Amino acid sequence: MTRYLLGPGLIIAASLMPTHAIASDIVAGNPQQVLDIASGFGSATLETDDVGDPMITGRTNGYKYVVYFYGCEGTDTCSDIQLMASWTDTHANTSHMHQWNFENRFGTAFLDSDGDATIQMSINLAYGVTRENLDDSLDWWRVVVTDFASFVGNIEAPEGRKTQNKEPAI
């Protein structure tokens, strides 16, 4: 008798468990959905880059950044995004960038082709992520950009030189 009651009990219990994501909560690299979430962290505008892929320019905590979309099929779905921000006149060198990368889990730092301190972070969107997951990833980006700005701003600079956040090269 117990054996027969166990089956229906498990079915009822399983049906009461919450699902991790409902189809309407999935962001599968749709630029407009990414823009909507990015706008919650500051100004953001959807544009296109030099090759016609979607691109978002925005600000978080007052710092300029760009979101590049990769693996795009048309303009509706892209497999991943890369967030990037740069600063000029930081007097940062490769040792500073290595220090950042060694000490920080999120955000990869490097010097761009102009020698400007740059931070980037990639986010995989293939097969979709929940809105909450992408919101959390963009919140981590906000933290990374703010911390990196402080990091490069504290590098010794000659008198009268000031570190400036710039638009990353497109």
C-alpha cells in the first residue's frame, strides 16, 4: 500500500517546486532586452557598430562604457556581449594591469592600442539567461568599473595631469 501512495506523492511534491526560469524571463541576447536592463544602472543608448552589429553606449556610476554584441544572427539575437571602459592619462603600465588581473575576479584589465587603461568583461548569453542573472552581471560590471576607476585614478601621476574616462574605441 505504501508503495502505491509514494508515486502520487512525489508527483504532487514535484509540481509544487518552483522552476528556475519561465520562458518570458529569458534574455537570449536580444539587444533591446539588454538595453532595458542596462538602463537600470544609468543612461544607455542602443546604436550599431562599424560592422552593423548592435552596440550600447552608456554610463554607470557616471563612467562611460560600451556593450559590444557578438555572435549575432540578424539584430534580434546575439550569443554574448562584452562590456568595455577605458581611461586616458592614467600612467598605468602592464605591471598595474597584471596587478589588477591577479587581485580581481571580475573584469580583465589591459592597455589598449593607445596605451589607455581598459577594463572589459564578457557575458555569455547563448541559450538565454534570466533577467535576474543579467541584472546581477550588470551590477557586477558597475562594481568593476567603479573599482577600476579608483584603481587607475590612484596611480601616481605627474603634477597637473588628470585621469579621464573616455569612450572606448569602436
